[in-house]
Amino acid sequence: MTPRITALDTHDVRFPTSRELDGSDAMNPDPDYSAAYLVLRTDAGDGLEGHGFSFTIGRGNDVQVAAIDALRDHVVGRPVAELCADPGSLSRDLIGDSQLRWLGPEKGVMHMAVGAVVNAVWDLAAKRAGKPLWQLLADAEPEWLVSQVDFRYIADALTPERALELLRAARPGRAAREADLRRRGYPAYTTSPGWLGYSDEKLTRLAEQAVADGFTQIKLKVGADLADDIRRCRTARAAVGPGIRVAIDANQRWNVDEAVEWTRALAEFDPYWIEEPTSPDDVLGHATIRAAVAPVKVATGEHVQNRVVFKQLLQAGAIDILQLDAARVGGVNENLAILLLAASFGVPVCPHAGGVGLCELVQHLSMFDYVALSGSTEDRVIEFVDHLHEHFLAPARVTGGHYTTPTTPGFSAQMRPESIAAFTYPDGPFWAADLADTKGTTA
């Protein structure tokens, strides 16, 4: 009997991060970091499951769960071995479904649902191979990796032949880079001091602690009030000194002219990059901002909806830093395309990871990139936010300002069952008690 996928279970998991203003920024003042979470089950008899999720900030998680549920019939019944040997087959089928494409195409809630399911397949594939995902990808033959990439709409910037050339060129030195990665990990930066709702005292304390912990870059949220941003940037720079990079992040708050004026007003504090200065869809706006604010770098990507927009950002010379997100686009397959595009244009990738589970996922993509594609960690850092990791079976860990290289098989996506049970909305124990208290207070 051929083992098959027998179930796709979903969970609406929400964490009350808004209570302490963790995650607060100029556009999202009260986020409750949440996961529209799924589990792929099989009848293979080996006890292995595939886990994946889409990240949201609370309300709307139910819509994201419903989108994942809508993909169930596309997955259940597929042979496990075939699916894990070629995750691209599922990616192509889901993206190619005409009914689903009409809801996008390849953007928004439905595309994020596709990414969650595809990522769960990669988690299962890596577990079956007995490898962490970064190693599964790094060990793969270049020809197979290229077969996993959808080159539609990007072939004018990246052909399969060019992708194969990039991967083959990175083969020499791969073993040495893997040994280096296992020894010292991958460079990280931290956003933990910089949430917009934090007091100056908390900012100072956390920034000083970040430096003591070995981070060489921190990030501050900006964009709500210029006078407030000037004060906070001055506070941060005083806390970390001149030798630490301070990035700033506007979370899409500004028009193009505002972004230029605001960034120039903060230039005295030597910001390393300005992140999401305007709409993530405005390719030419980013190019205008980049030309106007140099030497401050322009970074974006966490809300870029697909490889096609990334292609245009690169073609237009609109960004200095590409910030892919593991749960925004169509999963590992599309992120392979984005990594290859970045490598071809020579633009460093510094992934976004400000959300539940995102640190766990993106570390694998950057580590694959270092070992088997770009071959470099120069000016490359992964975001680290120090909360909610305790809810994962293989949590991301940072020591001395570097991500510790994962060794557990899989994509590090698997949540603890007790965390799923406790924080399922609205019937898990935490939210049931919280909602009961709220009703009692308002009665």
C-alpha cells in the first residue's frame, strides 16, 4: 500500500503580544502575533508530520485558516514519497489552479495559504530525509533545485541556465562554509529594543543588553511622529555607541516625498538602512527614495507579495537590501527563486523575522544561501526577535549575536501541542478565560 497524506488539520493560534506592546510599530500599534497553523498527517507509520503556518497579527487569522482549509482537497490523498521527492509538483498545482489564481494571482491571503501548505510539505520532506531543511537544500543537486523553481514572469531577469550557473559556481568551498556555519552560526540583528510602544528607558536597557549579547546591529521602528523618532534615535545611538549599526523601519507609513524628508531628518544618527519606507508595491517609489537618501540603504521585502515584484525591485535598482519572508510568498519554492534573483543581482538578503515562528523558518533559507548559493555572510544578517520561541519544539537560538545552526530534522516549524491547545482562538484555555473576563467587565 502506498503511504499517502491522510489529513490536513488547521488551528487558529494567537498570542497576546499586544499586552506588552511587543511588535508595535507605526502601522500596527496593537499586534497579537498569530499563526494560521496546519499539520499534514500520513499513514506512513513513521509518526512523521508536516507542519506549516501563515503569520498574522491577530484579527483575520480566521480568514487565513479558512484559506488553508480550502486547499485540503488538493493535498489529502497524495502519495507521501512522490510529494516529498518533488514539492514543486504541489506548488505548481496550487499556483496553477485557475479558481485559486482568480483570487490572486499569487498574492494575498490565498497565496500565503499556498505558502503555508508548501512549507509543511518541505518540513515533512526534511524530516523524512533526517536533515534540517537548510542542509536538505544545501545537499541537493543544482539541477534538482532549479527544477523546484517557477521561472514564469522572471525569465527576463533569471533563466534556468543562469540559476544553474549560480548554483554550480557555489559548489567549491561548500564543505568549508558548512563547517564554518556549524561552528559559529549565522549573523543576526535584533529588533527587540525598538518597538514603537516602548519607553526610552526600556529602549536604552534593551539596546545596551543587545550589545552585551554580541549583536552588532539593532533596529528601531519609526514613522509615527518625527520629533519622537529623533529623540528615540538619539537615545538608541547614545546607548549603543558609534560602532553598532542602527537600522530604522517605517512599516510602509510614508508617501515617497515624506520618506525622503523623514529619512534625511534622521540621517544625523547614521541609520544603516530605512526599511519599508513606502508601499511595498511601489517599485519606482523605492527607486526614487534610494537615490535621494544615499548613503542610507533602502531595504524592503516582508510584504512583497511574490517573486515578480522582487524581480522588478532588483531590475529598477530600487533596493540595497532584500528582505524575504518565509511565510509571505508561496513557500520554499518561491523563496528559492527570490534567493536566486538576489544572488544574480548581487544584492544581499537580510530576511524579515519579526513574528511568531518566522525566526525559526528564515534561518534555514539564509543558511542554505550561505552554504550553497551566495557563499557569503558579508552585510547579511537575519532579524531576531526574542519572544515566543518557547512554543516551538526546535526553537531558534542566538548566541553571541549569531543564530545557532539547527540540527533537528525539519523546517523548525513544529509548535508544542500544549501551546496550540492553550492559545487556540477562541476556545483554548487562555482565550476562553480572557474573553470571559472581558464579558464580565463589560456586563
